Amino acid sequence: MTARLPWVLAALALGLALCVALLRPGEERSAAAPTRAVLAADAPRSDAALRDVDALAPVDPASARAPARVEAPAPDLAAQPGGDAASERLIVRGTVSGPGVDPGRVEVSLARVGWPASHPVLGACDARGRYQIDAGALLDPALARLQRVAFELVVSHPDCLHERRRIVLQREVSPEAQSGAHYVAWAEGTTVCELDVELTPAAEVRGVIVGVDDPLDFAVVATRLEDGVPRRNWLAHATPDAQGRFTLRLAPLQSYAVVAAARDLRPTTARVDLGGPGPRDLVLRPEPGAELSGRVRMAPGFGAQELGVELQFARGGGSEPLLRWPRPAATLDELVWLDGAFEWRLRSRRTHDGGRFAFTGLAPREYELRALGVGVPGEELRAWPVARLRAPARDLALGPVLASLDLDLGPLPDGPIAFELFDEEGRTGLGLGPYRTDAGGRAQVHLPPGRSWSVMVEGEAVGRIASPAAGEVARFALAR
């Protein structure tokens, strides 16, 4: 036994050496690093160069989403049917310049347009202002079957206006396609898009909102004025701090309208001319505005505890032009440019306490009040005009506005019955419904008054009825 011990130890040592040799290749393969944005060789690799792209440009808070840093390996296009990794590679590179631009503070991002899974690939500039982004993480095997793919390049600097460039990768580029975007023809192997960007120094407009309870409720937006009238969408957006202070970065040598808006106050508009000697420090003092309030009753039997109501400028009730404008924030309503200032164009509320409503922050103008009421409560309801009102006015008693129709279509052994109502005069569209009765075949419908209706069941007319005057009830029973 003692004589065999050296042979046993030698065999064990040989087996251990073989195991170590077999494990090393696997360890090397598993150590492959994930891909990320490729910068120029001497580009600084700092944390500042990989900040969230939301800092690159002002956006609507409703649509803002925090992008993830791209670190997933690029798709293996060669392994997919019809794909070719070499032919689908895209490199975007160029030079960023501009008066007084420090390349070390420039941030660059590239995102694929219309691709929900796309997170921007982030990059930076080297000391010469050169940037380079490898868009491999934005590609997928389906590109081999597409004729064109669009990307958006965003270049930003803290002291400059953000620049956006649309890049279209296309199989064939026609001469007439060279406007509005940077078109690049797909090439065999690596496609390189050379795109230089010149940044424009921004002019700062500072301001403060005073005389309000909570400045954080406000959104501050700016739009460019041409001949005293806004011609474009919001160009800049800011949220005030707790003291009401805000800063907007805008293109120089232009005129702008700056508006501060909060839900229950009248919008406040100020003008600033960055091409003239006027002030660039604004003091905005919002006013409560006019009020329209009261109680609305839609129809007999209509519960109005949670009735949806909306208020909008009455057509023909103001000066021209009446320009509809986007919401300054997702939580706010629509604005309108009227007589040199922004006002609320559309306000929406829900009633309380038996149909009570209140709208504040209005201009002293004529408005139309509409309410959801036409149809069957608990199912689809359509809005209907309630009244034209001139602000200010309080403690209004409005309605009833609609007539009620009690239907009896059953009972049938199959339970609830689906039915529709068609306006024979064609003044309310194609029809109302489909709605469903209760198990006994009964339903109450609220309708515009003084109309003739066809009652439809399974696509066939089973009767006709005229809706009575507003506030009255009519009954219709299907002959059995």
C-alpha cells in the first residue's frame, strides 16, 4: 500500500492540471465587456459625458422618460436570416464647433426615431471637438428588410441652444430627398455619416413669479413672435423653483412671448425682445381672473354628482385671429392667443355636490359650457352644449338641457338587449349607441330635445319616437 502512494498522488496532480487547462478558455470568453458608445481615441471618459439625455433639451414633462445607458451587446445580425452584421453597421461622427464652445462640456446623443425600445446612445467630444457614435446598439435584424430608418442626433452645451439633426439611412437617396434631414445611403460594410454641428450661444431670460401661493404649480414656456404674433410651438420650457425663479435659454436677436400658467389662475404673458435694449429680467404677477360658477342639471333622472363639464371660447365671441396653442404642461389645459396675450381656450372639470361647477382664471369673454350627458349613464356619453356664458358670472342655475326617454324592449330570454338610436334628421352624427338594457329590457336614455329617433335592435328598426322638450320624459314600449 505504501509503495503505491506516489503513483496515486501523481495521478491526482495530473487530473488537477487538466481541469485548470480546460477552465481557462471559458473564463476568457465570459469576460467579454459589453458594448457602449464609441468615442474618439482621445475623448475624455468622465461621468459627465454619460449623463441622462433628458438634460440635453427641454421637453414636455408628460412625455419625458429617463433613458438608460446603452450597455447591452449589439445584436448579432449575421446570425439572423437575411441579416448582415457588416452591412448594417452605422457610425455617426463629426465636429462640434461654435463661438466660445468648450468641447469638454458638449454632450451628444443618438436615438432611433419611432422605435419604442430605443434608448439614446450617449457620447462626448474630444479636445478638438470631434465626436463619434457607434449606432450598433440601435440596430436590429429587421433593418435588413427596411428601405429607410431614421435617427435623431442631439448636441447640447450648457451655454448654447440645443441642436437636433434628423439622419435618414436609406437604400437609395434621390436628389429631391435632400431637404429637411441628412440623408445617407446604405453602404456595404460600415456606413459612415459625417455630420458637423455648429452651436449657437443662447441668450438667457431670467424671471420670477410673485404674488402666488405655490410657484411650483406653474409652467413657464416661451414661443417666438413674428410681427407680434406667435408662429411656432413652445421653444423653451422651465419649472420655477420654490421662490418662483426661472431661467429660459433662447436664440438671440429674436422676440418672444413668455407665459406663466397654473390651473386656477389667469395666464400671465410678457414680451421680451432679445434683439433690442429691452429688459431680460421678468417679473410675472398672475391674477385670479374672472369666474364662472353655478349648478347644471342635464335631464330628469340624470345623476350629476360626477358630471364631466368643459368650458371653451365661444365661436365668434372674440377677436381674430383665434390661435389654438399646445398645453404648456400635461396637467394644464389648452391656451389660445387672443388680443396680444395667452388665455385659456379649453378648461375641463367634474361637477360636485349635485352638479356644481366652478371655473376660475378666465378672461372677461364669452364662453360655451358643454357637459357629457347624451346617451345612457354608465355607458358612453357625448358632450352637449349647455349655455353661452359671459365671464364673470356666479351662482348660475342651468338646465335641464336634455330630454329623457324610458325604453322597454323586453323582457327576452337572452337577457340584456343591445340597441341603437339614429337621429332621423341627421343632426347628431350617424347615431347613438350601441347601448344595453338591464335584464328586464329597460333603459333610460338622455337625448337632445325635439328630435325624431329610430330605435334599432340587431340592425332593424323596431319603432320610432320623438324626444320631448328639455326636462320632460317620453316612454317607448316595444309591442309584444
